[in-house]
Amino acid sequence: MTKDEGKRMKDERTNHRFRPFILHPSSFILRFLGRMKDERMNHGFRPFILHPSSFILCFLFAACASAPKAPPPPHLPQWNAMPAAVLESFCANFRDEGISTSTTINVVKTTQKSLITPLTMQSLSDSVFYHGPVDSSRAAAAATATAAEIPITIPQTCAWRGIAPNTASRYIDTMTLELSPPIVNPFVRNTAGMFARIALAGEAPTWYWLPLVPRGETWTAGRLTLLPYRQ
């Protein structure tokens, strides 16, 4: 090709506005996939087929992994003595009922396992409207087995007077409060509490349930509940 012919071809490309040829990236992908297919055919490779059971196993694994964890088992306060806050909650409740803080109220100085009975467990299930089967004797036995009688710390919020167990009948004109040890409430998940009995000279007692609410490493007294139980 002479120098003049080369110049003429360049002028013709310029006059007709030729554009450079650019290969789209997808062309490389298609060519690569086609080459892989040819290689599989040449080497006798078989296509990989996922069995339907594999999808089922994957689904079950994902369901198990995303299922909520079971709640921790209920636990009890690890007290060597009943904290003063327990009686303070009773004092506040007495004030709401119109009982003056200057009124003397006896309190048995240690918790009493004798308050945990099949009848009190039955009344506890009734108070929370429990609809499942109730074996109150077994529930009382299980609660008593884990309960420990401990001394009660007596605060100065009300006119409390500490007395020995089984001496309430001596005080014919004074109300006496007795508390059970803390127990697990078998009718409400992950809760604990204690029974309380208050009576005048040991006659016609009124029964309560005081729930205990965990707050980290400490426990607080919940709302006092009147139990549908009369002796």
C-alpha cells in the first residue's frame, strides 16, 4: 500500500464517521459459560441436581435456628433473712386500708412453712385463674421441699412487734402477721412469692399472696393479692 492509498483510506473513515468496535462485557460472560459447557461435555461431567429433600433439611435447620429459646427455669431469692422491704410493702398496704402506722401489729419473727398447704396452693391457682389441671397436694409438697424458714427483718415503718411462732393466741386484741418462705408460683411462669396470713388472736384469718419480682441481682415486692381462702 502506497502512502497516498493509506491517506485516502483514513480520509474515507473520517468522512463516513466510523466508530471503534467495543465488545460488551456480557459477551465475555456468555462465551465463558459456553466454554464451560463444552468442557463438561468433553470430560463427561454431569449437571449437579439438588434433591428436594435437601430443601426440606435446609428449611428445618433454619426453623430450629430461629426458634425462640426456652425461658430460664424459675429461681428463688437467696436470702439469709427476709429483707425489710417485704414488711414495708405490707405497711403501705395497711395505710391504704385505713390502718394507722401507730397501730401495733404483731409479726412472727421467722417465716412459717406451715402456711404452704394444699388449700393455700389451690387458692393461689384460683387467684390467677389457672385453667390447667391442679394437683394441690403435689404442688404444696414441692414448694415445701424447696422452702427454708428464715428470720424476718423488722423495719420501723409501722408499729411492728416481733413475736415467737405459735404465740399469736396470747394477743387477743392485736393483729398478727405471718409469712411463708419464698416459693415458686407453679401457676404463673417464672414467678415467685410468699403467702401471708393476718388474723386477730388467730381467728378468722385473711390470706394474701405477695409476688416477688427479680430486678437484676435484687428482688422487689409486687402488688399484694387477696386470696379467695378462708379458714
